[in-house]
Amino acid sequence: MNTHLTLLNEIKQGNYKTLARVLTLVENDIAPANLLLKDLDSMKNVPVIGITGPPGAGKSTLVNAITNQFTNDGKRVAILAIDPTSPFNFGSLLGDRIRMAAQFNNPNVFIRSLATRGALGGISAKTIEMVDVLKASNFDLILVETVGVGQSEVEIAGLADKTIVVLVPESGDEIQNIKSGLMEIADCFVINKADRDGAATFANNLKKIVHQGAKVIPILKTVADKNEGINDLCDWIIKPAEGNQNATKEFLFAEKAWKLIQYSKMKPIDKHRLRDSIHEAMKKDDFNIYRFSEAFEKSS
């Protein structure tokens, strides 16, 4: 049997060691990553839940609480935690996962951190590929926790079957972002830390905005660190999505294909060489970013 087929078989059987190895191969474009991806079943039905929102909303704590609920019911959960990439050294500023530390020894939980690799909304082609690898294993649920930076959360809509936008009572400024675009991608709003002052007022203001939209979006309140409201949220997660599922799937696959094609086209671009070339080009008095970009693209 081919090496990549052997690896796929081991993944399907729930071998975490092999799964971690395959994710590393895929993340870094190491052979036989390409063959592995081409032999994946893209139609495999494992729910992918995107969890996004502004920094400090308690997304990691919420993911931890959701994971506890599902694993207590005997479900297997994969968590892909996407962290911001430093624009200066191209590395990942991997977030503190202390809140999920208890999950590392849980045999029904697999956790992986991934750098955004410059994708503003945190969703790169690598994210798509790694989620598809996770779907090939025997998980019942995949949670993708992504950085929330303004309106760029919209990118997760091209990856997740359902998207949860996490806010806190102090997220007054986020109301503008909701009007501007989050409404289009949110399938559920979660007001976390709902035991804080102003939670009821914030929830009411959010409901007024949500009711102006075309689709029905539930608004749930949670206090994740006290496990309050988690039952209702998990019930919503496992509830079949409403609406035209075929149209939704087509949209998701179109977004995925766009990202993958874009990544493939950009592969020859070496960011380190780009930085070095910019360094030299800026020494000239007639430096023009558009002329530079066109010339660099032709030379790549």
C-alpha cells in the first residue's frame, strides 16, 4: 500500500500520533501531503463549528466548556486554535492555551494550534486543508477558534458549517461591526460573561439589530467559566442547520476552492525575498510600490 494511504487509514482509526504528523506534513507542504489531500473524502459529514469574536471575549474558555459537554456525552472533539502570525518574523504568536490545559490528557480530544500565515480573518488555505484532514479522522465535531479582529471574521464563513460570534457586554463598539458585516456570517451570537453589568441591555440592543436582518439568528447568554448556558449552546450546535443545505455547501466549497487556488497561485512568492527586494528598492528615489509589485510578480 502507498505510504499516504497507510497514513490515511491510521488517521481514520483515530491514531493521534499519525494525525499530528500528517497535519505537520500538510501545514509545511511536505510530501506526501499533496497525495494525502487528493485522496480525502470532501463530502464527509463532520460538523465544523467556527467560533470567532473580539479578543478577550472568552472564546478559549467557551471552547473548553463546549468540549467538556460533548466529551461527557462520549463524543470525540477536534479543536483547531488559530493564532495570529507576527508580521515581523512570520512566526506564530501562539496563544496561551492554559484554559484548555485540562483537555490535553483527554483521549477524546485532539488540539492543534495553527498560525494565520497572514490571512486577515485567520483563515488560510492551510486552515482549510488541516480541517479536511481532521474530518478524515473519526471525530464527531470540529471546533475552529479563530482570532477576531474587526470585520475580518467574515472569512470563517467559507470554512464552517455554523459560525458562532462571541461578544461580551462591554462590546458596545462591536455593534457597528455587526451592522457592517458580522450579521451576514453569524449563525448564532453568544454573549459570554453574561453575569456582568450591562449584559441585559446589550442583549436587547443586539436583538433589535438582529431582528432587522433577513435570517433568524439566536442570541444566547453564557458564563463559560461557570458552565452557565452551555447546555443551550450545545443543543443549538447539534441541531440540523435550517435553510437550503445544498446552496450552503456550494457556497462553502466555492470559498474553499477560491482560497486553495489563490494559495497555489501565490506559492512562488517568497516573503523573505520580497522583504529583501523591498529593502533594496526603497533606496531608489523613484521607488513606486505598483511598479515594484508588477516587476516582482514577473520575476517570481
